[in-house]
Amino acid sequence: MSSPEERMMENLYWWGIPTLFRCPADPDPAKADIALVGVPHSSGNGTTERDQHLGPRAVRNVSAQARRVHMDMGLDPWTACRINDLGDVPLPELNDNEASIQRITEYFKPIAAAGARPVSIGGDHSVTGGIVQGIANSVLTDGQPVSFLHLDAHTDVFTKVPHFLGAKKSAAHWGAYLADQGQVDPHSSIQVGIRGNPRTLDWLQPSYDYGYDVVTMKEFRQIGLVAVIERIKARLAGKPVYITFDLDCLDPTVAPGVSNLEPGEQGFQIDEAMALLQSVRGMNIVGGDVVCLMPTRDSSNMITARTAGAVMFEMIAMIAENQKNT
């Protein structure tokens, strides 16, 4: 056990070598039950919103100040199981989205083969496609496709255009192509908080056509948090759950440092988002990611980076609780 002085120093985000949550840096997934990974990728957004590749470093810089224990669970996740920072996915073709998505996939395959459950920080939302290509239908998921708990302002199932400004496996397409490839089961997946970027009146139709359950933000406000939590539980029960959390599902006042702000309708408050995440507590969570952090748009106190770390911690704690109980 560390001394009081050591614990105090560990809480200083400006001191020492920045790893995610001060976890040991070890690239070997066989030595981890939970594998923390940075995915510094931006070209899947296909626009000038490219600073999302700075997200992993921003969270590493502040995560030492994140919560160390989960009071509701009565859990210290860092001692409950082996949690290591594996580092960042190497992306030498960073401006080539398709090459980078394949690099991400190849990076996550050995993580899944080792049985480690990845919790990642991006990066734009195209990284989810690369990650799930690497872990779905594997030992980690018992040979099954994953089922999504997807919190977002956008569906990312845009099939009406074949690419987004040249990016084919883009931040706008992964919800469709993963279903086409059999790596996600949309009929047991749910998208919650959808409110943004409608360009046509039928913009939600592709999600419906694929079989996703869609809870728009308007419906969330109408039926309430408890009803949506029950809907999530019923949808995902018994499935290998993958959580993908786009920070733009939060209200811009909560998370200003994101790439695609949606100010026209109130997004989630942080307590609402945390309650939605906890709806899958105790389920077979095979991994998760937090995406779309744009540090160059963040406030000076780095609140969005800190919030990204808080969401990661929630995922880590739920998986660690499962690992402790097995």
C-alpha cells in the first residue's frame, strides 16, 4: 500500500509520467484484465475537425485527478483486477482514414484474443468501427457480434452517401457497415440521446431500417430516465455489450470541447449520462470507448477532458466489478 505522501503525489496531474489514471504502462494485453488504449485518430471526421487525435493525450494529462474509488459500488477498481495502459494505436497513415481504421482493427485483435476488455479514448467516432472490427466474433465475445449501448447526438448510420468527404469507414458510417459485416447486432442494440444534425426529414430512417432501437432526446425528455433505463436493460440483457459514448451527447455547457456541437436542444446532464451508463452494470461488458474530445476547443480548466475521464472511469469500474465477482 502506498504511503500518504505517495498517494498525494499520485493525485498531482502535472507530476510524473502521464499514463491513463496512473496505471502501469505495459503494451502486453495478456497482462491486463482491462486494457486502456488511446486511439489518436481524426481523419474519419473528414473535415477540419481534426484535433480529435489530441484527445488521448489530454485525458492522460488530467486523469491522475480522476476518482480512485467508486462509492456506489464500494469498489477500488485498480486493486480489483489488472488494469494497464497499453499505449496508443500507432497510426503512421493518420490522414488516410481507411488505412488507419485497419490499423486500429489489427491493434485490437490481440487484445480480444487475450481476453482483455478494452476501454479506449479517441479520437473521432470512426474509431469505434475499427475497434469493433477487431473484437467482435472473437474469444472475448464468445464468437458473437457485439450489442451497442450507444450514447450520442448522432446515429452514425448515414447510408444515404457512400463516404463523408472521402472517408468511407467514417465517423458517420460505422453503425451501418458493422451491421453489414455481422460485427454488431442492431436488433439488440440501442442508440440514446439522438438530437443532432438532421439534414433531411428521414434522417433517422437508416437506423430504423437496420433494426436499432432509437431513443431521441425528445423522447427521452417525454418518457423519462427510469423508462429509458428499463428499455436499455431489456434490449441488452444476455448480450456481449459494447459501450460507445460520444461526448456530444452531453449538453454543450457540460462538454464544450467536442467536435460536433449540437446546441439546438439540451443534451444530457452528467448525472443523466452516468445513470444511463449504469443501466448495464452487471452485464457482460466487453469494452467501451469515449470519443470526439477536441482539446483545442476545451475550456481552460480542461473540463471536457476531465469529463471524458469520468465516463471512462464509470466503464472501468463496471468491468472491474464484474471481474472481481467472477
